[in-house]
Amino acid sequence: MKIKNKILLGVVIIAIFLISGSVLFIDNEISEKIFNPQNTVAKSLNTTMEKEDSIKQVIPLNNTYNISRNYSSHYDKKGNCDYVVDGDTIDVEGVGRIRFVGVNTPERGDNPGYTDAKNFIKELCLGKTIYLDIDDKKEEDRYGRVLAVLYVDGININEALLKMGYAEIMYMPPSEFYPYDWT
């Protein structure tokens, strides 16, 4: 009886060893398929991780600033940012000049913070796809600029300007947006 138990125990141990070895083999096979640099899934994953890392360098996404990410599919227009005018105005291909609604950054000249705000927007927007939620109550300002909330990689750029200290609230009704909600 004791010999049968030892043999049975040995068989169970060998079976466990074989099963775990085949699981490791399967895991390695799956890992190779997913993380092979030639694989499109891996390329997409790496690109997404690189975008996340580049944004984290510009905006420390932590509880200190509490900048939200809105992956909402709602946007009115989108296009590539091809020029940054200043901290609250950019040009978007196919759309035109965009004025960030609800915020105001320092103007050109000797105004402290102008360069910081402009560089912040360059880092986040220049050469990237911009998603625009255009103000439904007032689509353009008196200079013909489109008034909108901008999203890049899910980040509300208008809100980020405020929370990072590069802008002040500039609420001018009528507006669909209430920037006090961003602070």
C-alpha cells in the first residue's frame, strides 16, 4: 500500500511539473507574439506607452494637479497642430486658428509666464492630433478664431493650463463651458 501511494505521489508531481512546463511554453509563445517588435500589437502598445511617457514629462499626472483624462468620443473637429501662436492660441490644419475657451495666458512681451505657457502648449500640441469641442453658444471670437476646449491624448488642455498655473480663468458668457469646474 505504501509503495502505491509513493508511486501515485510521484505521478502527481510529474504531472504537475509537465503541466506547469507546458503553461510556461504557452506563455512564452504568447509573449513572443505580443511583444515581438515586428508585431503591430507591440508597435501600437509601445507607441501608446511612449505617448503616455511624453505627456507625463510635461504634465505630472498625479494627485497634486488632478488633471482629468476624458476619453470621450465627443468632439466637433480634429486636425494636426501646425503652429503655436501663444499659450492659448494655436493653428490646426483644416480648421484654422483656435482660441482656448475659458482660459487666458500671459500675452507676448515682457509679461512673466508668456514663454512658459507657450512652451507648455508646444510640448503638448505641436505636431499632434488635436480634438476640438467647439463652444456651441459662441463658436468664434471677435477676431474670427474658433473657440474650443482642446483634447490631446485624452487630456483637457484648457484645464491643464489652469491646474499647472500657466493660465487664469477667463469666463465670457455666453459659453457652453464653465471653466470654474476645471479648478
